[in-house]
Amino acid sequence: MKKLISLKLNIIILSLVFLSLPNLFSQQWTKLPGTSLYLNGIFISPQNPQMIMVSSDDIPTDFSEQNINFPYFGVGQNGFRISTDAGNSFGDPILNGYSVYNIHQSVENSNLWFASVRKFTRGGVLLSSDGGKNWDTNNLKCSGNFQITKIISKMNENNQLELYASAANTDEGFRYSFNNFDECLTNENLDIQSLDLAISPLDKNLMFIAGDGFHNSGVYRSYDNGKTWFKDSLGLQNKRVLCVLPSAYDKAWVLCGVDSIDLNKFRYGKGIYLSQDTGKTWKPVGAFGSTVFALAQHPLYPKFIAAACDRQGVYLSGSFGWSWERFSDGLPKDSSVRQVAIPAIDSTKDGIIVYAGVFGDGLYKSGRIKTNVETVEKQDKNINIFPNPAKDYIEIFLPESFLQESQSNTSFLRKEESHSNMSFLRMQESEIKIFNILGECVLSTPALSATPQEGNLRIEISSLPPSLYYVRVGVWVGRFIKF
């Protein structure tokens, strides 16, 4: 009898365990309080990954429309709120009475903030010089009936801040300025409406802009700071591009999110597209049948990319955008995800964290997400950086297993070449990139100092300021401290 009772108890316990398995292995999302229901943007400080800025309103701005209807009452336009604890709590609204659609924090000057805003029938840019605490609301820059949707910046060779912006509800959707938008210039040769633009993290002279109109849609690229633009979008014909993301892994890789709208204004989702030739040709890679509103790349580990995929929720890639997985358990069903953001938090062991904006239901935060895509983590344990901390140089040791798989094209090698020379040439062909804590590439060099006997790559770092740095060789990422 005791054995029978014990067997029944074991069966009950096993049944409960199996019933709980979907919850154990599903990715859950948590709704974060403190924001309005209709998010316009999620922005993470490049200096502090715990600092989250969320702009949201009580009344919606629907960027899925071809001609966007912006709110003009001033009531229910709630500005943005700041969280300093990764979204667990938010402060009082800033720029209350405005709709805020983009916040850009200058990497070069953390106190210089720009916000694209709208109040009543006027859109424009407001400036803060004290880290977003106070704003010059008496001076609406780059103002008009159109709406600035995205602001980016870079420093030019003369140490001058260059600002670029995309704009909607206009055919002059590319704007730029060299004096904090006191002058708001346009390119008369680019007839475009745009929701997004971006500068390549690997080449500051390479810029992309997303065209989302009936005409001149597609992804445009510029090599001269927006003076001239090119488009060879084979694969994106008749598709509306809502977002564009140049890769921090490979200069030639670019991602975009697309859909199409027919003459009856019915929207057809088309998914995520990838170009491996700097935007000349495109192919679909994920979220098929979904409108993709936003893409976000991990600031430190570019293999991780998140996508806001409308009613399909959030998709995540752990392969630089080549393959995608859906992570939507815990998000409200039949609701549209419009924004995503990834903080610069170490993801090598526990997975990444993603923030998502659900249209009409506020802000959500994921638990740690791990993809099922294979990585080279098994090789990582054999790769070392030394000395660490370092002062004038670092040396990277790459094992033979890494060298053999890092370069598959060895047709240039003669059969009679020795194995050590082959490894040496593979190391010579490898490119090493060093990134600062903001995700900027501060040093890119071939492995010129490698020796075939030792297999070490020696990199001079004396010119770098003291800080924490990340090193990437292929898909491997390591880190070191410069003192």
C-alpha cells in the first residue's frame, strides 16, 4: 500500500512539473509602471545603461499611417520620463504638454540633449544643455508643419558637431545642421519622407536613410554626409521602409524593417530584410508577414539585434541579423509592438535584456533572453588577452581551432605551404576591432604583429584613454582595462 501511495504521489509531482514546463522555458515579459499607454520612443543613455528615457502620450500617434495624424491639443501630450534604475521607477514628466518623438544625447557632450517635439500644429527640436533637466522651450528650432522623427550626430574632422535628422509629413525628409539646428538645412536633390536614419558604427562617412513614401521608398545611402545619395534597392521594390540599422559587425551588412500599403491604405507586413553589400541588394530574413517598426542592436555585442514586429511581438537575432527567433510570451496578445531598445549590459552568460513599447499598453521589460543560435562560445574559453589590465599594448592568443575556422577561404594558399604559415596568413587576414563602453569602434587594425611561432596578436593601445574596452576578432568578443 505504501508503495502504491508513493507511486501516486510521484505521478502527481511529475504531472505538476510537466504542466509547469511551458512557464519554466518560455520568455516572460513584465509590464513596467510609470509611463503613459502610447509610447513614442525608448532611449537608453550611452553613458549609463541603467538610465532609460521613455516618451509617451495619452493620445496615440500612429506611425503606421501613410499620412500621420499628429495630436494637436497639448492635453495628453506627456513629454518624457527618466528612470535611473533600469525602468523600475520613473520621475515626473519632462516637457509636459509636448509630444516627444526622439531624444538624442550627444556622445561627445553628455550634457547636450536634443528632443524632437510637437505641440499643436508645429513640430521642431528643443535643446537642453544640462543633461535634460531644463529645456529652452522659447526657442523651437527646425520648426514647421512637418515632424522630425530621428536625430543623430557625429564629430567631423574639425571637431565640430554635425547633426542629421529624418522627417515625416514632408518631401524634405532629410535635414542637417552644423550649429545645433539654429540653421535647419535640406537637400533639394533628395525627395523623401523618412522615419529613420543612421550612421554606420564602422564608417562615420556612411549614412543610411529609410524612405517610407509611396514614391522614393527604399533605403538610400550616402558616403559624403548626405550631399549625394544612392539607391540600388533590388529586393525592396514597392516596399515601405520604416527603420534601418547598419551593422556594427560588418560595414557591408545593413538591416531594415518593411511593409507595403495599397491604394486602399491597407497595410501588408513584409518582415526584416538584410543587405550584405551596403544596401545594393536585399533579401528577407525574418518576421515574415509582419510590419517591422524598429530595430535595435546591442551596443557591445552586435550579434544581438531586436526587432519590434507589430502583432507578432518581438523577434531577436543572435547571429548579426542572419536568423531570427520570436520571443513574445508575456506580451499582450493581438497588441502591436512599436519600439525596442537594448541596454549595454554584459550578455555573455545570462542573455540580453530588451525593452519593448506596446501600442496602447505601455512599456515592457524582458527577462534575460538567450537565443538558440550557435555561437563560438566553446572557443572563447581558449582565447586570452594579456596583460589585463594593460598600459601600452595587449596581446591576444588565438588557439589553432579558432584560426582554422576563422577563415574558410584558403584557395590562395599553395599546397606546399606549411601548416604554420597557413595559420600565420589566416591571422594576418583577421581584423581586430576595439570598442569603448559606448559601443564606438576606436581602433581597427589587421593583425600585423602576429608571429606564426606563438600565435599572439600584439596591439598598441598607448593612444587610448584609460577605460574599459571590448575587443572583437571575428565573432569573438573579449575585454580589457586600460590604465
